[in-house]
Amino acid sequence: MNNLDTDAFEQQVRECLLHLFDYLFLQDHPLVHACVPEAKGDASRIQAFRQLVTDSIESLNPGKEVTPDSRKTRLYQILQMRYLSQQQIQHILHRLNLSERQFYRDHAKAVQTLSTILAEQIKAPLELSQPSTISLQSEVERVHQQGEPQQINGVAFLQKTMHAIQGLIDRHQAHIDVTAINPRLDLSTDLTVLRQAIIWIMSQLITQSPAHSRFLVTLTLTATHYQFIIEQDDALVMRTQLAQTDTLDTLVTALGGRVLQDEDGITLEVPLDQQSILIIDDNPDAVALFRRYLTGYPYQVLAAHDGTQALELATNAQPRLIVLDVMLPKQDGWEVLQLLKNRRATQHIPVLICSVLDAADLAMSIGADGFLKKPPGESVFLDALARHLNPDPQAM
């Protein structure tokens, strides 16, 4: 491997080490699939990958051949303590009598050495560094498009969610109680993404907290939101702060929610009624622009890049609003507009034409509910959204 490929490979090794006991993270990670390509099923693949990493780390143990304070021994101990035993860095510094500077220098060398061992297990490690269209954002979007909101008892939902990380809970000897202000409280949001957000938060708190930590997860309800309140220890004082990461931000943004932290606990807040907006545009930059505009609002953004996909999504997801580009492949936006307005299942959905063409009059004359010059500014887009989602009854 050249330097760029080596750096990319080592970065993926670091990612998997940090999430070695996070089933959901490892499930679709390319390094896991490359190291264990023949496994049948995700559970078997992840188990085999963890065993491979464990064996590779153990292969670095010099045993009694070298002195206990040698660098070879330190490299092995750092990997073993940090990732197999899941010990905190400050504890490792104390145990090995290291400064932070020395720890990070030795840690980098240890990961580099482990990466070399793992690379030998893979015939074509260069494939790991190739660009991929698979991302957390694309997976979340796929779940949104394929899944449907469900209704489920709140306590049962939390119990099932905690069961998914029971192995991690047992490993850290943690204890988790779940409760709801009303046992019959129903949830009607995207449960798959919500479950991943809660699992991610709890897995981070469990691995960063001392053994035998106790947590209370309470589901409450306000006039506009569900709130999942997480408190720690018998005194119910949150001792561990949750780091904001791209993973957490993506999951929470997809839910239209937010995470609040203070000394009393961590709260995941999710809107009661999150509805979808469908963007029909083959330009990913345009979709990203609208997604950014809607960050923090209780809307789930669906995206379609052609007419066929758009009609399927509009029919199945029943979005509150459709934003439609004109210059699409195969079928242009005018044809898609006609199909949407001529189908009973979709004719009631407001459609805003968004185009670089100066065609507002044409758009309105053939059935569009509004027109936006592409690309619209944020305030212009949000104003149009408000007009069509919350129309003034006196203007009708």
C-alpha cells in the first residue's frame, strides 16, 4: 500500500477499535466485511472480526522474552487495555506510568503495527480506500424511504432497545431501568432511526462510565415532543458527558430532534409529529441544500433522483410537500408533475416547482402549487414551506 492507502486503512482500523463492541457500527463497516468476507450473517461476521482483532492484539504480546517496561510490551498493553478491556485513557496512564504525550505516541505506533497485521489478512486492502456511495446519511435515508411509522408501547420499545445492547451492558456490569410516565404511551415516529440514536447514546455512556454504573431511562411527553431522559447513578447525577459526533448528529437530525445535556442528565427530544418532504432532484448538492435548510425542523427529508422513484415515494410515503426540479433524466419535471396531479393517491400533495428556468407562469398553469427560482435562499424556501403547509384559512 502507498502512504495514502496506508493512512486510509489505519483510519478504518481506529474506527473499528473505538467501536469494537458496537454491533450496529460494525455491521456495515467495510473493514469488517473485508477481513471476514465468507461469514454467514452479520452476527457471525462481527463475532469473527472481534476474535480476529483479539488474536491479532494478543500476537503482539512479547511475553517473558522482553522486560515488562519495554516498548513492545507497552504497545501490546495499550491495545489490550484500551480496546479489549475498554479502560479509560487516564486509568491506562496511571497503570503504565505514562505521560499523555508518550501514550499518544505509543498508541499511534500500536495501531500502525496492528494495521499491518490485519492488512496481511486481506488480499486486496486497497479496496477499502475506494470511494463509496454508502454512508450513514444514505442508510438513514434508505430506512426512512422503506420504513413506515409504527405505534408501540413506550416501555416495551425501551426494553427491546436495551436488549439489543445486553452484551455491552453485561460486559460493563451496568444496570439500566426504563420507565414511562404512562405505560400505554404510544410512539409514532421512525422507530428504526430512533432506536439507533438511543442505542448509540447508551453505548457511549456505558463504555465511558465506571463499571457497575446505574442508569434510568425515562420516556416523557410534552405538548410537542417525546423526551427520553437519561440519568446516571443512584443519585441521578450525570457524571459522563456525551461527545457530539457526526454519527449522533446525523441520527438526531434525521429525527428532527435535539440532544440536551446538563448536570441532571441527557435528554433526547423528538417531535411528536414528524412528517416528510420529498425532494425530486438528481443533483445531490440541491438535496443537501434543502436538508440543511430543514435541520432543526420536524420534517424528514426524502429524496428521489428520477420520476419513477419519485412516484413510488410519493405514493408510499405520502409527504406533506414535494419540491420538484424540471431538468430530470428520462422524464422531465413537467411530465412528473402531470403524473403526480393525475393520480388519486398523490393529487392532494402540494408540489413546488424549483428550477433554474424562468417558468413560474408555466408551472402554475399546468398544476403546480408554487414556484421557486433555483437555488432559493433559506428564508424564501421556509416562507414557501409555511404558506403551503400552514395555509391561511382566510386566504382560501
